Amino acid sequence: MTVVTPTASPASPALPASTTQASAPPGGLPSYRLLTGPDDASFCRRVSDALALGYRLYGSPAATFNGQTVIVAQAIVWPGTVA
């Protein structure tokens, strides 16, 4: 089993030295996910929950306006799966 220890970046704060990362996301979740939805507290909570599981932000967020509301997107990846 490979254990990946994440490194710090501006988008991901440093984790304690004793923290280790599983080689695959929990619960059969995919290694890459694109979270989308209205720009509201629910979307922010979904991103925060994914970060708490161990995912890391990948790239910049995107936003668009559909005529009624702002729709946002954020890619996330499991550490060690993207070079």
C-alpha cells in the first residue's frame, strides 16, 4: 500500500506531520471531481467537506451567470493522483 503525505501549497494548508493520506479516496469516490452549483453556503460546504476528507483544490474556481444566479465550479483531486 502506498501512503502519500500531502505537501503544503497556497491552496492547501500544511497538515500535521503525523497525518497520512490513504492512496485512494474513501467510499469508492473518484480521484477527480468537479463540484458545481449555485454560489451559496451549500456549495461552500460541499467543497469544505471534500477538503476535510483529504481532497485538494485543483486549479482555479470558475463562475458564470445563468441570468438568475451565479453558478460556480471547483475541481478537486485526491493527493498523489495528478502529477
